[in-house]
Amino acid sequence: MSTAGTAVRFARELRDICGAGHVVEDAARLEGARIFGVIPALAVEPASSEEIAAILRFANEHGLNVVPTGGFTWQQTGSAPESVDVLLYTSRLAEVEHYDPGDLTVGVGAGCTVAQLASMVRRDGLLYAADPQLPERTTVGGLLATGVTGPLRHAYGGLRDYCIGIRFVTGDGRRGKGGGRVVKNVAGYDMMKLLIGSWGTLAIITGASFKLFPAPRQTKTFIAGFATSAEAISYRNLVLRSPLSPICLELVSPEAAAALSGSNAAGAWSLHVRATGSDAVLARYRSELGSAISQELEGTAEDERWRAVADFPHTVSQQHPDCLLVALWLALADVQPVLEDLQSVAAGNQLAVAAVGRVGVGHLLAALWPASPRAELVAAASALCERLPADSSMAVLRRPGDAARACVRRTPTDVDSMRAVKQALDPKDILNRGRFSL
Amino acid sequence: MSLPAVISDLRRIAGHDAVLDRPEDLMLYEYDGGVRKSTPGAVVFPQTAQHVSRIMRAASAARIPVVARGAGTGLSGGAISQAGGIVIAFSRMNRILEVDVENLRAVVQPGVVNLQLSEYVSHLGLYFAPDPSSQKACTIGGNVAENSGGPHTLLHGVTVNHVTGVEVVLPNGEIVHFGGKAAESAGYDLTGFFVGSEGTIGIATAITVRLLRKPEQVATLLGIFESVDDAARTVSAITSVGITPAALEMLDGWTLRTIEAFCHAGYPLDAGAVLLIEVEGLREAVEEQAIAVREVCLAQKARDVRRARNEEERALLWKGRKMAFAALGRVSPSYYTQDGVVPRSKIPAVLQHIGDVGRKYDLVIGNVFHAGDGNLHPLILFDMRDAGQFQRVLAASEDILQYCINVGGSITGEHGVGMEKRDMMPHLFSDEELDVMIGLRNVFNGNQILNPEKMLPVPRMCREISGPSRNAVLAQEGM
């Protein structure tokens, strides 16, 4: 851990790199950016990839731990860092690098917020398909680093499917690039895939390019309610086997519905089916979806509902500050058994559980929080992880400060290969040291 | 260890009849769909991942380079061996291991032919979306190596968007898994990183792919234009009315006449260009989109827009497109296919430039390409026996690709860099950017046993290996 004295000495050198006004030493501001109680020694706001490369080379020389951040929305994750020597904001890398609506592509700096990007392209009738929580705060760099998106994942794919180029600085201070500005491109290694969801452990993302889509002109959301998750998943199967191709297919658990509406009364399980098309197309959805539909939403009410679903992680964390939030990726047939495990593990450990999920692609976000003083959050996370079927993935996205041992993760991917990749890009373990063990 | 000793090893591993080493047999493996040649020292046909693992260990120990090969349809030299190297051919690992209807996945061996998988699951109402023009012959292992595309990638994406897991044999012989049946996996997305790595970091021995449900309805339209300019402008006009076609292909007048003479697909002989446009989905949506597409074409001065009335007519229109390369083979002893990409708004300008290049180098260049995503396939005709002409072909290709780079595009959209565009990589990436990629390759393939001198530019490969190796033992042995 660096002492106040060394921090002051480093501040002088970092000021030479970023300019005097862009090294933050203000105690109150640093205090507000603490991660599990660890207050950053200082923060920097570089304006270019050259500056970031210089900062990282400097950090390599001095063995400093650098934590990159965008909107600071997913920092309550992983293990507590031993120290945060340099908190690195990407907010000044916010320029639009290229944009021609006719090309259906856009490139921006990592500090651009999702809301800025989405509203810019929306004016030209286009859709930026990532719909994470808190788009006003979430930056494009943070979005890519965490890989956490929202309900539109169902139809438009994940960031891995529409991020077409990425610019970054590796942990050891080299400026790298993958892809480019065109929608189809196989020149060189696919660096986009490697950095999406890498949680700032390999490189600092400085900019990215994306494929855009024509924005839906008319949408409607059909909601079906069910007494059990099993019934909801059976209905999902009917929708998946039908000719329908909704843009969202979202499961909302009773407790999640309560959290989203701010009420205490947990109602039913529901499946939200969002469709786009002409009146004739929407009429076809209504007839295919049948009598299970109990509610239809459109216009502002529909937009607000989807905003609320996308904001679920934030909302539930506000309401239950002691919650643990996990992301699960499952084969389609495993969704129902895992939902049952989730409920039984929660009940067995005196926890409440709320879940939403893109169940058409096997993705769930679940929040668990203590329902009694005897609750066992850590035991529940481990038990859930152990019960997962083969090929499943689980990652803890957020944990309360006192549940460090709940940082379990599971993946079918070879971990030695991951370690080797980390070693190739960040050999001195400068980025997010100690937070995400491989 | 010498090659003959390794060949006996290979026979012990894969079986006596599973190794070729006679010159007349090796000749068949000295080329791919591109224009370069190199004769391997041996070809081995493994039947299991264990075989591949043991072959890799034997080759690593003998320091003989290895390349994996599917059907050899690639156009960038990706499956061509080093002279005297070992080709691992996957024609005996061609089984569909599992079709998991509930999870919409199939697990296949790398030698499964692309179209065979779609045919195999067709009765279930499913298909595998990536559809390269060579899909009757090319293998899914090869598709994974090159991250192949095809006409329908406009809506559904390229191979990487359809692969969720791979079993991989690393150069040190270790068998590892990246991803699985779930759509994504926690940790680094090594599945996504592996797809398109052109056989330079490992060899896939089992691949888990997504299967899609066939759409309820498909409409296939042929827009007929007086000029390539009008057709090119139509491409952007279609998406500006909110439609993403499943496919949007363009053929210029010269190419469509050549195809028509070959297979009578029904293209009008006097057109300047045609667009082959397909929309798919829910019946109601498809009908509306077909009408909208027709209106857009007519507004962009299309002479006529025809719609396939049945499956036979649809198949015929597509046959013309997919036979384009074969048709050219009838009018020219050789042709060279390029794979540049430009932002879609630059299509009219790049076609103009290709016309200028043809005149400048005195070459006939046809254009058949994936217009919807700006992926060009200029086809340059030549006669390999005319060395001077071949040099002009290479110069013309480089000129076209440089233009693609200058307008913000790329040198390859779906065929890969391989050998042929390797030396253009520095036009697209800085030394430092290439250095990052080389470091990552060296993590898995530090000794360049696997597909050496592909994708990343050669002069850099003579440098000392930078970065750590995944396998400390191999590194210590200095192999």
C-alpha cells in the first residue's frame, strides 16, 4: 500500500502526464470513490490513449495498482483491492470518432455515456442495442469491460455480436486495436471478444465501434402471468417454438416485480414479450400469444417498464444494500432447474431472492438478500455455484462489503489459458490487482 | 527428429492407412482455393482429439510445422502447409456428435461439411446460419478458423456469432475447453477469441454451434438496375426505411452475364447490375417488407423488381449467386478473388475505383459481393501462365485493398488474412498493435509449430519471441 508521501511524489509525475488540473487529490472526492472501504490514493483523468499508456508505463515502473472506471456503477464487485494507487477515469475520452448514419456504424471514446450515444443515433432512426442499467452514468468503456447489458440481448445479441472495433492500452502500456469501423472484418485477432467482460484486468479500453440497427418504429409489450416459474418457462418454450421473433423475452420473478414497482406485495411470475412491427404484425402476436396475456403495454408506460427492468440491478441494490447479485449463463433447458435451485438455496439459507432474465437466451440476473438475522449469503452463493449443471457460468456482479468469500465464479472455459492471456497483456498485474482472481 | 521418423510416429498414432507421404498424394494438398502452392511433407487423418493431441506432441518434439485443413476451399492460403510440414486433414473427423433440439445446439467434429449440418437438422425445422458460397464443400472447422461469412450473415452474423463452445488441442498437445452450450460464459471470452484465429493458436476438435429455427416466410427479390451506381444507392436506402434484409447481394452486369451463360439463373442479360434481396420472418412482416423493398428499388431507378414465386425460383436465383465463381472458371484459366470491406456509403466510390484499377492494369474485373455489409469480392481474371499478368493482378489487388483501407474499411471480411494479405497487415495495424497480437499468439503458439507465417507479417516473426508462453515446459526446452 502506498503511503501519503509516495502518493504526493507520484502526483507530481502524473501531473506531468495529464496536466495539473487532471490529477485529483481532493480528499472528499477520493473518499467518495472508495471501493470496499479502500480510498484511492489519487485519481487521474487522462484525455488520450497516449496519456493512458504513459500512466500505465509509469505504474509498471513503480508497481502501482491502477483501477480504471467509467460511471462507477459496478465497482462493488470482486475482492477488496489491497490498495488503489491510481483510480483512472475515462470521462475525458468522450469524442465521437466516426458516425455516418448510412453506414449503420458508430465509434466513440470509452468515456461517452450509453445515453449520449443512444440518443445521438436515435435522432437518425437508429438503435444502439445495448440497454444496460443507468445509461446516463454507464460509459461505453465500462459497459464493454463488464459486459452487462439488458433485455434487448434477446434479439440483438450481446456486445460480442455488435462491437466491431476496439481501441485499448494493455496493462503493460502498449496501445492496441482490434477490428475496425466496418461491420464485417476478420483481419487479425478478435480483440473485442477478449476485452468484453474482462472487468478491466487486461487493458484499459479507450474507444470502440459498433454496428447499429434500424430503430423499431412501433412496439408493444404483452405480459403473461404465472403462479410458478415452471409455468412461465413452459410458456417461454411455446414462444421460442412459435414463428414469433420478439425483441425482448424477459422473465420477472414475483419479488423482482415488487422491487421494480417499489411495493412489498409480491405478485406472480411474469413473462414480458416485446414485439415490433405494423398493426398487422402486432395483431398476429396477440393471436399467437393467446389467452395467457393479461396485460398489454405501449407508449410511455411500455418504455418505463423496460427502463425499470433494465435498471433492476441498481434498483434492487438500492432497496437491499446487503444484497448479492449474480449473473448466470445457462443452456436453455437448464433455466428452469436453476430457477428452482435458486429458490431452494435461498429458502434453505434464510434469504429472499429476486430474479429477472433474458430467458430466451439463457441469461438470469438474481439478487439474494438476508431475510433473517441467521441468513447465510456466502453459503448460498457457494451452494448455488456447486449445483449448476455442466456448461453453466456464474459470476458475482455485486456483493455486500462483508461477504468477500462470496466472490465465487464458475465457467466452462480453461482457466490456465485465461491466466496466460492475463500474463501476456498485464504481466506485472497492474490492473485491478487482487480483485478478480483467475 | 527427422520427417521420416515423425511419419512413422504419425502412422502409429492415427493408423497405417491414415498418413500420406508419396509425392503424387501430397500434390493434392499443396494448394487451397487461393493462388499459392506449397508441398507438405506428410498428410495425416486423425480420428479423435487424442490423435490430434499426440500428433501435435510429436510435431512439436520434432519441430516440424503443422497446419490444420478442412476442405481446402479457403481463399487466403490459410490451409497451406510450410514446405515439408505436416497437414492435419479432418476428413475422418466428420461426425455430427449431438443435436440438442431443446437447447438449439449441435456439437460437431471439425470435418463436418457446412451444408450437411443444415440438411441433417432440416426435418426439425432448424438450420446452421453461416452459409459461405462454398458451403457444399467447406467444413465447419475451416469456418471456425477463418470466421467465415456468407450472404445471410447480414442479418444473422458470421461464424463467431454462432459458436458458443470449442474443444481445442493446443500446440503442446493439451486438450482444453472454451465455452459450452450457454450463449456466453464467465471469464475471458476465449471462444470468441479462438474463432477467426486462422489456426494459429490451436486446433478445434469439437465445436458447439447454435441452430436457428427456420423462418415462417422468406421473400426473395431481384432488383434490376441500369447501373451499379443506382444499385449501390439502393443498399443504404433499404435500411433507411427500417428494414434489415436477411441477405443483400450485388452482381455487376459483366458478372451476371457470365453467370447467365453458365447456369441460366434468370438474370436479365442487358442489366447494369442486379440486387438479390431476401427478407425473412413472420408472414405479415415479410409481406410488408417485400412491398417496401420493391418501392425503394423503384424509387432508386430500378428497371424492374421480380419476386421468386416459389421455392424453385428462389433456389434458381441463389444458384446463380453461389455459382458465380464456377461460372468465371469457364471464361478464364484463373481468377483471383479479393475480400475487401468498405463502409456501405462508400460502395459507389469503391466500385468506381475498381473500374479504374481494371483499366490501369489492363485486367477484367467482375464484381459479385455482399452489398449489405460492404464486403466486396472483386474477381480478377488472369492466366497463370502469363507471369507478367499475374504480377499485374497482385498489384491491382493491393491497389483495391489499399483503397478499402483509405476509406475506413478492411482487407478481409470473411476469407481471412492467411498468407496472401499478411504483408498488408501493417497498413491496417501499427507495429505496437501487431506486437500485442503477436504476444497473444506466443502465449499459445510461441514456437510457431502451428500454422507459422500466417496472418501476422513475416519480418516480425524472425524477431526473438516476445512475451510469455502458456506452457513453461515447452519454453524451457526451447522448442
